[in-house]
Amino acid sequence: MKEAAQTGAGEVRKYCTYFDHHFLPQGLALYQSLCEHAGAFCLSVLALTEECERQLRAIGFDRMEIIPLRQLLSRRPGLRLARKNRTVIEFYFTCTGSLMSYLMEKMDPGTALTYLDADCFFFASPKIVHDMEKSASIAITPHRFPARIRDREIYGRFNVGWVTFRRDQPGLACAKGWEKRCLDWCYDRLEGGRFGDQKYLDAWPEEFRGLKVLNHPGINCAPWNVEPASIDIGVDGIRINSEPLVFYHFHGLKWVADQEFEANLGEFIRRPPANLQHVYRRYLECLLGLRQKYLPQYRPGRIRRIYETQKKPAFPILERLKRGLTFPEKNRWQMGGCRPIRLKF
């Protein structure tokens, strides 16, 4: 895998994430995008299954620290208890605060750690984000819901796709508090003003000093905020509302079979903005290339969320069109002599 040159300043950015063997291509894509854009970094990965750990160790990336789930469980007894009364995905959500709190215990005072969802992918340097954070103790990203779907804030004003904690008093207090709250309650439903690990972030701006809200159209760009955006493709990269696209959060993307994917934008978007397909194409080509190079035996699979199991059958295309959703006709493209990739919007 292509490794980026070390930064002259000698500072190594610390990131962390987690995923299981179903999500391996996405996790590797996140790592590769950091290699291409992040300079000197270390990505700590909580391997949520033994199969995931085995495959990551077999590949052996230079700037990836692999943390077996059993290691975190041994240091966080509360996680073992939580695992017994939650679904798999709810347990994964519960791990976020515990992973960050655990890693921060080993860090030098004043240094920072950033959690990234594994389905994020960088198109430009995260230095833009770190420059915005500066010396903040805590940094979080708002969902930036457009007016039409602003009622979604009931699930949280902020998204967990990017969360930074600095090892200082406010950062440690926030990380420890988040860990405790998630251990107490972290379920994939709305209840008592809570939702998973995400809704807890709503109180942070008032609760902790030194918090920075990262308002930038190219930071944590995602299906829930991209519809009204203007996307431009140029020699200097991709721009969102004239600002660099730093990273996109490919929430809801489903790998259906072989080289077929579903973007599943209908939950948030009526009409995809022009050039959005270019963003998805870059990501899918990366996923397929990584599978071919490192995971030849990989077969698409994932864990379904509770809300997916409770959904009514999908609307026929005609009915979806009546509801204002569009389906691009040119949703196939050729890659490297393989049969066409198909992306259904």
C-alpha cells in the first residue's frame, strides 16, 4: 500500500476506528486514504472479530496498530457486561467511548486522538480539520441537515464520524463521561432523549469548555447534508460549495454482490447533486482494488441495523419517482478491464 512521506515537523497524528471482517474493505479504504493525504499518522484499529484481526495481521500495515477486542474487554469489564444485553451493532456503538478512553490513557499530555467512522474516506489533507481544531480540547462535527430534513436532529445534532479528544482535563472528562454513559445505555433506538452513542454529543457544547464545532462543507460531508451542495471536479481535487472536500462519510452504502453497490441515498436525498456519482466512483474503485489486492476471498456481508429489519418493503421505482426520488441512467462504468461496476442511487 502506498505510504505518504513523513511530515517535517515530526508530529504523528493519532486516529482510531473499529470494524469487523464484514467491513474490512471500508476499513482498508480509510487507511489508504489517510496514507495518501494525512502525512505522518498512526491508525489504531479495534478488530471487532477474530477473523478481522487475523486478516489485518496477515496484511501487516506499517502505520496501523491492531487492538484485538479481547484486549479492550480485559481492560473494560463494563464492556463485557454490555455485550450480553445488546445487539451486535449496539455493542459496537458502545465501544466508541471505551476505545478512545483506553487509548488516551497511554498518550502524552496535550496530544490529541481522533475517532473516525470506518466508512469515511479522505479526498484531501485532514490538516484542514486539525487547523480548525487548533488547541481545542474536544472537536465534533454537526450533521448540517438541510431545512427539509432538519427534523432528523431528533437523532442528534452532531455525528460521531469525526470526534477529537485532547489529553487535557476537559478532553479526558468528556471521554470518560461518554464511555460511562454508553456503558449504561447505548441502544439503536430513540429513548429518553438518547440514541446510540450519538445523541450524548448534543450536551457537550454546554457541558465542556474548549469544545470546537467544525462547520465546514467538506468535513464529514455525507448523504444527510450533500443534496443542496454544489460539487465541482477540478485539477486541484473535488470541491463542495467552493471548499475542498476533505472527507466523505459513505453512510448506508451497501455492497450488494460482486461489483454491485447501492448508495441508499433515498433516506435523505430527493435528487442527487451533479457530480456526486464521481465521488462514489472514486470510493468504489478503491474498495474493489483493495479487495483484489488484499482480500481475494472476501464476500460482501454486513450486520443489519434494527431500523432496517423493521422497514416496509421498498417502493417500486415508479412510486419512488412519484415521491421525487431520481435514479441516474448512467450508473455503470468500466474499471480495469473488469465487468462494469454498478451503482444504484
